[in-house]
Amino acid sequence: MRTDDFDFDLPKALIAQRPAEPREAARLLVVRDGLTDSRIAELPGFLEPGDLLVVNDTKVIPARLTGRRGQARVEVTLHKREGPDRWRAFTRPAKRLHAGDRIDFAPERAEAFVAEVAAKGEDGEVTLAFDRAGPELMAALARHGAAPLPPYIRREEGPDDRDRENYQTVFAAREGAVAAPTAGLHFTPPLLAALEARGLRRVAITLHVGAGTFLPVKVEDPRDHHMHSEVAEVTPAAAEAINAAKAAGGRIVAVGTTALRVLEAAAAADGRIPAFSGETDLFILPGYRFKAVDLLLTNFHLPRSTLFMLVGAFAGLARMKRAYAHAVDERYRFFSYGDACLLSRQEDA
């Protein structure tokens, strides 16, 4: 297995810069025995009464900050909470930062908002200790931070107010993500009502998505790639609902790769889901045996990415390469603000 096996050509013009409006107007490629072109609004018709949608209720925080170390500009993207006042972060420029350096995120304002570099890691990662903690820190991020858009969404002036709303799912409830669980961006109250009318049920789990999801796979063999861990939770009530749906013959539909990874990390060998709270760095490659998830709704992912590797494992790599080639030919919109596909598990194809 080589990272090159997961490469494909993607015209830059197909990288979505804004979401579809309304959100359920986004296109949907249904990947089963064949390929069916549809729309997100038609999703209920591809599911069955009794199926259970598992969504991620994480809420994206304004995790992108711009500050100064002395006279030097520093760009910071928070990616993992380490404590009430501490976050791991990626920084630019990284080489000039050292432990003990102070970064001022409000240099021209009366209110001070600073962090100290508590530790320095590899690949531009640092641990920042802020001058406040808990709700006060979250309030300061809301005032000074910006939506942590991925680098392929271009904004000359940086993320704007529209992004603060657009880069958040209708399920968002628990603060902690620094990247959106993007399959959830397609859902609206009318679509949820249509799913409910179809007899679909829904349960929420949590995975606080980290910026590590955007890191490229740089090694020749993907099995040597290091995955950043992320905080996840399946409550006892959610686990009970999932197990009850499976026992009644319903299918488990993961809304996004984040929901899928939580379920697979928590699942027992027989597919039952216990309550789970902790960290996961589960990295799914072809050859993985899925235990819990039957269908996956997900956006179109980057070439050579861990997420394209995951969908290749779930639906079959050859099948996903054909699906992506079709999506390119038909001018589907890719990545976070783009269109989606509904995948059946390979053994069900």
C-alpha cells in the first residue's frame, strides 16, 4: 500500500468557496452498485424507515488568531484543548517561536489578550498558555478569533461574518472543534423534518474535530502516518439508541467521517456500541473491518488524504476512484463547502 494509490487529479475550479444556498440544494452522489446523481434534499428517499442517523454535535470555535511577538506577525490555529487555559496550536512562522515567547492577540486594543509559548513541538506545533481560562477564554476567542477555514477556502481579507454562520452545522451544541464536521453542513430544519416524516431517527455523538484533519500524508506508506488524537464521547443514552436501532433491523447512517470514526473506535467486536468518553486516533485504511456503520454520508475529500483513504476502505477504493472521476466529470463541488456522497459499505455493494 502506497500513498500514491490514493491520488487523483482535481481541477482547482471544483473546490467550493461558498456553500450551496439553501444547504439542501447541494448535489448528492449516491454510490451503490452504480452511481446516481441527486440532491441532498432527496436524501430521505435513499434511506429506510427505522434507519438511524448518527450526527456529530460538536461546535466550531473561532480558533484562528492573528497576533504579534514583538513586531513580528504570528498566525495561530488552535487544534486541541489541553486544559482550561491551554491549547495545542499550529503557528506560522513556526521556526522563530521559542518556549517563553509571548504572543499578543490584541496589540491595538485596550483589552489585553496574550498567550505564552509553554512548549514547542514538531511541524510548527506549540502549546499555548493563555492569560485566562474556561468561559473567559472562549469569550475572548469569540471577540478576537475567526472561523478556522481550511487553507483551500480562499479569503483575501480572511474568514468573514458569513463564514461564522456557514461553517457551523445545525447540530452544533458542544464547543470544542476547530474544523467543521462538514457532512453536517448540508442539513436544515426542513430537511430534518422530511427525514423525520420518512421514519428516520437521529442521535448525536461528539468528536471535537482537530486541525490535524487537514494535515497531508507525507510518507510513502500511509501506515507510517501519525494521526493526531481527538476528544470524543458517546453518551449512555446515545449508545442505547444506536444498539436499539441495530437490534430492530435499522441501519446505522454515519453523518460524516467524524461520526463514523467515533462509532468504530467505540464499537465492540460484535458491533454493539458501549458508552465512550476519551480520545481516539483511529486511522482507517483499506483492509479495516467495519463493525458498526452501514451507510456513510460524506463530502468529497482531498487527494492523498486520510479521509479519502477512509472512504476507500468503506466503499472500496476502485469504486471510490470511479465515483470521484464521475464527480469531476459532472462538475461536483469538492471539500468542506462542497457537495456530498452517500456510500454503502463495500460488502453491501
